[in-house]
Amino acid sequence: MQVHGTAVALDGCGILLCGPSGAGKSDLALRLLDRGARLIADDRCDLRRSGGRLLASAPAAIAGRMEVRGLGIVEVPVLDEAALDLAVDLVPPDAVPRLPEPAFRTFLGLRLPLLRLAPFEASTPAKLVLATAPGGPVLDGRDGGQ
């Protein structure tokens, strides 16, 4: 299955950034890379199910490439494949819930915890670090993908 999204691994946690073209997926991914994240795929992700986990990889045609507005297409070191643990819908700031209820997005029959965040807020990378930390509010509530 292929989805329109950008995937990164942050401290061992796979994050799928979702949103329409121009939503800020690559921009947020670039800021996460600056915090030590590793790129899995930019703009399009191939997803497959394996052993109860959802794995992401880049389509061969775009593997190792990232679109950076103002610079163009750049070569970036990537992980060949990584398990996803979290989906993030990139939304306008007024659509970010102050106190979100647990939410999930299903891919290939597997549920991922879902956050709604504004991609261009300065605090968004820090929010993802907090959310994905061991015992953090998101991954602590995951349902094992079922």
C-alpha cells in the first residue's frame, strides 16, 4: 500500500506525517532530522504489514531524496525500512485539540495512535519528542496495533 506522507524515525519511534501537498510534511521532517531523527521516506511511503507491525519504506524512485523548499531535491541518508508507531495529521493551528481524546488511524488492518498537530508551530518537533518518549502520553496508550 502506498500513502501520501513522510515517515521518520525519532529515537526508535516511527512517525508517519500525513497531510495534503504543501501541508508541511517535509518541513517538519527536516526539523525532526535536525533533532536527530532519520528519514524513512519523503512525500510517498510504501507500507506493508509484518508480524503485527506496520513497516514503512521509500519507493525506489525517491529513496534517499527529500524536497526542501528553497533548495530543491536533496540527497538525505535514510533508513531502508522502519516500523511505524504513530500517525500525525498536519492541520491548521485552530484545528489542534487542546486536550485530545485518544485517536487512531488504521492502515492495512493495523491501528496507529493519531495526533493532530500544526506543522509550522515552533514547538511541534518538541511535542513529538514528548509524545514519543518512553511512557509518553501517546505510545503509552497504544493498543498493540490490533
